[in-house]
Amino acid sequence: MIDGGSEQSQSRGLGGAASRLGASLLGLVRTRLELASVELAEERDRVQYQLTSLVVAIAMFMFALLFAATWIIVYFWDTNRLTAIAVVAFVFAAAGAALLMLRSQAARAAPMPFAATIAEFERDRAALAGRANAETPEQPAP
């Protein structure tokens, strides 16, 4: 009778431990997925803001440049029209190249998306690997 009770409590204990382990792992995965979804929402909002700002700024600068270039060409039309057109075209090309370089630098400096989630998964992996190594009994040398 005593042996049957101890088997039952041992079975319950082992099943309970497995159940708790499963619940803990599900909680861990849920927390990481919540973190990933928060980071995804932040990244989406950041990209949307940057694109909207970029499009509006480009439109405003295009109108300003169009009118400035037109004014310069009209001003020099009677004296140096070809030189004025060439200078305006060169300035536009130089400004475009500078903007592309700035955009490239900004893209390189941007943080990696989901960096916090990846770091948490790496900490979890290291912790589980450390725990698994600690639980593995040492094998006797042959």
C-alpha cells in the first residue's frame, strides 16, 4: 500500500513537473512574442513616419527647386542661357548625390529591427544550455 502511494505521488510529481515546465515554456514564448509584436509596431510606426516625412519634404523641395531654377534660367536668358541651364543641372545633380550619401549613412546607422527580442532569445538559449549542462551527470572516464 505504501509502495502504490509513493508511485502515484511520484507519477503525479513527475507529471506535475512536466506540466509546470510546459507552462513555463509557453509563458516564456508568449512573453517573447509580445516583445516581438511591440517592437514590430514600433518599427512600423517609425518607418511610416519616416516615409511620410520624406515624401512631403521631397515634394516641398521639388517645388522650391523648380521655381528657383526657373528664376535663374529666366534671369540669365538673354546673356548666358546655356551656362545658366548647365549650372542649374549641375547643382541638382550634386544635391542628389549628397542626399543619396546621407540616406546611405542613415540606413547604416539605423538600429537592427527586433534587436531586443533577439537578445532575449539568446539569453534564454544560454540559460537553458547552462541549465542542461548543469543537470547532465558527469560520465566516468573509460
